[in-house]
Amino acid sequence: MKRWQLWQMNVGFGAVFLLLVVNAIASYRDVLGYAAAEREVTQSYQTLLTLEQTLSTLKDAETGQRGYLLTGNEDYLEPYYSAIAELNQLRQRLQQVSQVNFAAPRPLPTLTAAIAAKQAELAETIALRRTQGLAAALRVVESDRGKRLMDQIRQQIATIQAQESQQLQQTQQNTDRTFNQALLTLNLVIGASFVVISSLAALYHRNEHQRRQIETQLRESQQQYQSLVAAAPVGIFRTNVLGQCVYVSEGWSRISGLGLSQARGEGWRQALHPDDRERIATEWNAAVQENRPFQLEYRFQAVDGTIHWVYGQSVAERDEMEQLTGYVGTITDISDRKAAEFKLQERENLLDLLIQFAPVNIIMCDQAMHHLLLTQQAVQQYHLESIPAVLGRSHYEVFPTLPDDWKRVHQRCLAGAVERREEDSFINANGVEQWFCWEVRPWYTATQAIGGIIIFSEDIAIRKQAETQLRQSEERLRRVLQEMPVM
């Protein structure tokens, strides 16, 4: 073999080896990037979920505390004790998050301190109610210390959530950019490797030993590619222009339970949940017609019946002439996140039921004094038709005989005041006089703006009746004593 031919062969093989090294390094870097991005996304979701659970649990604890303060019944403390136990776990979880979450490390310790202070305030009012009575507990409540703590907690949670959401959005953008760069790098490396190997094969096709070396290197490159694809935390698939499957990775097979032979052609459709197939087809057709990426959350139903929620996305593949050659995409198992979302929704529904059927009179209005929520107890106490019949309606339309003095109280509370009366009379729609102890206070939005007012009231008719009977008895006793002939 001539020296210049040997030199060309060495240069060619050196170029192939260099491309393989570049391919391996780039692929390994991309896999690490995907794994890091997945950890960041998971951590962000865990942080957001923990914050939502913390705020919800604080509300549960506060609801139990208020029920006990108003009634003195120990049964109302059951949700309070449950919420306190859960809050201690959530505080530990937030402390752990503060050690690994770089998006907002400093606000989390302040938040856990505020939560501890709020727990202490709740415990203090319950202890005062138990040992010194309602009046002593209400003095702590009326000091607004608890409200300031809750406002501080809401503000800190909103700040951390905003930071986490921004970090999550940035992570998603980085992931998409990394994926596109990986595809580009992979195509470039494979294309360059093919050119070099083809050149070597054309020059040295008579040399069987050299041909075998090239084939061996090519197989190694393919094996490395398959290993990287198998190790990726997502499932990868490719289809032709008709949407017929031509390739699936091991990750895709693990989620779907279908191998490549089963998924080929139209076989991949059997992995889709029957209830989601029409929705997936509609979104796929729309993405194809609008020449945009396909992105959708849907369910996979594995062969063994297991349900997996996945986030699927795909983009079109085109040749150098910009002609469509097929589609390549990924699926990411998001079952844990969806389960957390469903659990959060379930907790919100349970909270709505708790508010609706709480054994106290609560009416919540917006800035325009339209009803947002009220308890069944309030409907019965005020002789209203039903909860759906008054939701969304004006408070003054539902209570047309409301005194002007009460309306002025509402306006002052909408401006930020908190007012309370130990006893007050009210003429209901049936013309019957009722006696109530009430408190009106504003509620705040996530931006700390006043969203409306909350009206708490307690029927004190029995107490008023007892007071009247007592006065009558004292009057009779006084008259008897006056008419007695002996002192």
C-alpha cells in the first residue's frame, strides 16, 4: 500500500473516531441535561405542590380553630389537630426544599418561621378559649395578629410560587432547546460519519480487513446511539409521513408495553387509552395542517391494563429539499404529576364541601357585594331558598330589608376595616325578628388587594330569650317584695 494511501486511511479512520467521540460526548451531555432538567422540573412541581398543601392545610387548621372558638365544642378541633400534624410534616419538607432548591432559597426559611408563628397563634387562642372563655380568645383574634401572619404567609408563598413558575418555564425552554440541539448534533455527526465511511469504502473496498474495521466502527457507533436512547428518561418514536410507526425506543416500549414489532404501522395506536384516541387524533391532525409541533397530555393504557399519563410532543422531519419525510417525537411519563394534580383538586373539592356545610353562618362577597360562597347553615338561618339560588346575586337583592347601618358597615369593611357586634336584630324576609352576633372583615387576593368581605354571624335568639325571661323573673320578684307587708 502506498504511503499516501496509508496516510489517507489513517486520516479517514481518525476522523471517524473523532466523530464517534464527539457523538458520545454530545449525547452523554444531552442525557445529563435531560436528567438535570427532569430533576429541576420534579423539584419545582414538588415545591409548588408543597406550598399549595401548606396554604390549604393552614386554612383547615384555621377553620377548625374558628369552629371551636365559636362553639366551644371540642369536636371542631379534630380537623385542627389533623392539620397541625400535617403542617409539621410540610414544614420539614419545606426546610428540605430550601436546602436543594436554588430558585428561591432565602424566602423558604422565613416562610417556615411564619408558619410556626401562625401555629403558635392558633394554639394560643384555643388555649384561651378552653381556659378563659370566648372573650379572652376573641381579644387575641381581634388583635389581627393571626390575619397579619396569614397575609405574610400568603405573600411569601405567592413570591416563591412566582419564582418557581419562572424557573420551571426557563427549564422547559432549556429542555426544548437541548433536545433540538441534540437532534441537530446527532444528524450532523451521523451525516459526517457516513460521508467519511463511504469515502473509505470507495477507496479501500478491495481490502477486506479495512472494510471490516469500518463496519465494526459503524456498529459500535450505532450501539452507542441505541444505548444513549435506551438510557434517556423519555420514550422516542418516529413515523413516516402517514403517521405509521417505523421506530420506537425501549423507553417508549416500557411505558406502552408494546415492542417495535407490535408498534409498527398502525399498531402503536392500541397503546392509546380508548377515551383519548379521538382527542389525540384531532390535535395531531390540527398540528399537521397548521405545520406546528404536536404537544398534548394524554393517557397510555399498557398491555397489562396499567394507565400512564404522558406528555407527548413531536416535530416534522424534512430532507435537504424541505420535503416532509416523517415525524420524530417523545413521550414523558407524567403520571406522578397528574396524580398530584388530581389529589390537589380533590382537596379543593373537600374544602368547598367543608365550607358549604360548616355549622356556622358564613357569607363571602366580592367588591360589588355579589355572593361568592355561603354555608348551608346561613341558608337555613336566614330562611333563604338554597345556595345555588343566591350565588352570584347581590347581597342587597337577597336581603332587601337590610338596614342602611349594615350597608355602611359593609362599605367600611370593603375599605379595610373589621367590625363586630355582640348583638344586633334583623328582620328576615318572613317579617320575623332575629338576633345575631356578627363580625365583618375584608378578604384579600393574591396581590394583597381587597377582594371583598366575609360575614360571620351567630344566632343568639336562645340567649336573648333567656335574658328576657330573666328580666321578667326579676321584675316579678321585685313586685312581690314591694307588696309584702313585712320587710
